[in-house]
Amino acid sequence: MEIRALQGEIEQVQAEAAVVTIFEDKTAPPESQSVLDRVDGVLGGLIQSL
């Protein structure tokens, strides 16, 4: 039981790290970055609700 809980936490951290990596592209133009920021917020909320 405890192992499953830890596995879930590890998977969540990996998913959050992937989202941060994808949406931290500072070379994107400002209008694209604002869209990426909104998508990042939505995905972050979805990940936390899992």
C-alpha cells in the first residue's frame, strides 16, 4: 500500500517537471508565452487534481 502511494507521488512529480520543462520556453514571443502560461496553469490544475 505504501509503495503504491509513493509511486503515485513520484509519477506526479515527474509529470509536473515535464510541464515546467515544456512551458518554460523563454524564446517564445510574448503573445505565445501568455498562451503557454494559461495552458501551463490548466495542466498544472489537472495534474494536481489527479
